Amino acid sequence: MSEASLAAQRVAVTHMRGRAALTALVPSENFMDRNERPERFPCVLVGEAQTVEDAADCIVGSEVFLTLHVWTRENGFTACKSIAGEIRRALKGVSEIQDGFECVFSFDDTTFLRDPGGELSHGVVRFAVLTEDLVGL
């Protein structure tokens, strides 16, 4: 058994690594879950998550807000935006059971940020994931 946000993270990473158009831009081993600033570029880091209760009488549900960080070494946002677009395509309409949770993905938003050092580009891609605990608490 897992936590809803971890189940959503596992589904997201599996689908991103399974999309050829995305792995053509980001090597599969550069999809990571870590806390530090990346050393390999381009990469996608699993970021912050928030789990909020979304239960009903007969459903143990949560809404997970999952954040993915895109990092590229470039002067501009061309590669960063291309990767963010492929992440959105990779997770569009995904509905899958993982670790006892049904996870249904929906795109929320993307923000692009310039690194203060001027060397890197950073994209923040957010998804809302409706989850149902199929095992129960």
C-alpha cells in the first residue's frame, strides 16, 4: 500500500518514460526524484505534491496536486517548452491503477522561469490527479 501522491508519481514517471517523443528529448535515466538542483541536463525532477481529501459517502478519494520540474541548459526556453509539451501529452487522459489507487490525470498549468544565473531554463508543470483508494483506509 502506498500514499495517493506516491501512486500518482509512479504512474506519471512510467508514462513519461514510455513516451518516445519525450525520451527523445530527455533520456529515461534523467527522470528523477531528488531534492537538489540537477547536475544532468535536460532532466525532469518529480517535485512537490499535495494530497487533499475528496471523499464521498462510498468513495475514499483524494485530489493530488503533482508538480514536475523541467530543467534545461539553454539560452531561452525552446527545449524546456518542448519537453513540457511532451509531458502534457504523455499524461493526457491517463487513468490507471497503481499501488491500490485509481489515478486519473488532468493538466493544471505550466510556468516557465529563468534561472538567476542565466544558464538554465526551468519549467514547472502541474497536474491535478483524482485518486480513489481501492483498498480503503
